[in-house]
Amino acid sequence: MSERHDDPVLPLPPRAPRVRRNRLVRWLGRTVLRLGGWRMVGAFPDVPRLVLIGAPHSSNWDGIWGFAAKMALGLDIKILGKRELFWWPLGALLRRLGVIEVDRGVSSGVVGQIAALMVASDKFWLGLAPEGTRKPVARWKPGFWRIAREANVPILPVYFHYPERTIGVGDLFWPGESLDADLARLRAWYQPWQGKHHGAT
């Protein structure tokens, strides 16, 4: 594990997507992390497109700490939202926060829609919770893996470890030919990390 440092967040590499936000927003994100006692460890990879997965996901607090980190970093990371949520004025706010509207009824499916967006973009980081719920699950949802495979981008595993209040960034993981084998390897990597309300994912 990387050593802890005074700044609660990690530096962003040159090719990571960034948002144009003022210093106040970044200061607010750092302040929330500091007040909560949270810090980041590891290092972000210098790649323009990837699928970031965050686990274990056991509490709504995960979103608070994750969003605070996003603000503090100035990172432009996209998340998915169903089309029905994008009514005015909520839709404008969601888009401003980096939420992408997806139509689950189109023939290409969500995987095809997002993979096409990634391929067409110079920079595109997508964030997903592979468990798909705050409850313990026996099997992760495979959408993140399918998107990464179709878009030919790596997966970046990130963990929440509540005993040490740490958000950790792992090494890039390139999806292979076998979904089951890759999910087993990723879940094994996550075993040491503990969520707020239950143990390892």
C-alpha cells in the first residue's frame, strides 16, 4: 500500500479528462475528505479512456466520498443515468455533474451506446459500481467488462477501505477472453478491502 500524504487526493496525469471548475469547488472537495479523515493512495494511469470500477459498495456514503474526490481532483468522470431521470430541470443538472443519459430501449443496448461514445471521444473515463447495489452480491454485473471489451479500453479498479478511510487506486486491468476468469481475478484483488456495512466484496 502506498504511503499516506498531506494532500487527500492524488495528482492527475496529463491525459486524464478534466473539468473546468474553480478553486472553490476543488477546495470544497478536499475539505470534505479531510473532515471525514479520507485520503487517496496509489496512482492514476496516464491513459485517455478507461472504465473505472469502485467497490466494495455497501453504503450511500461511498457516493459522498467518491463525489468529494471527484470535485477535489477536478476529474471529468462520467456515470450512467436512465433516460427517465432527465426531465427539466433535473436533466441539465445531471449532465453538468457528468451523468450520461442512456436509453435502455435502443437496439444497440447500453453497452453499445457507451462503447461507441468512448471510441468517438479523445478522453473518456467512465465510472461504475460493478455490484450494482449496496447489498452483498454473489455475482457482479458484467456491463463494465463488456463496455471495456467493446471499446478496447482498460479497467481501473478503485476501492473504498473504511477501516483506514482510504480510497485506493489499483493497476490497470485489461479484459481478456473469459468474463468469468476476469471477474474472479478482480474480485480476488478486492478481497482485502472492507466496505462500511459489510466486509470484502
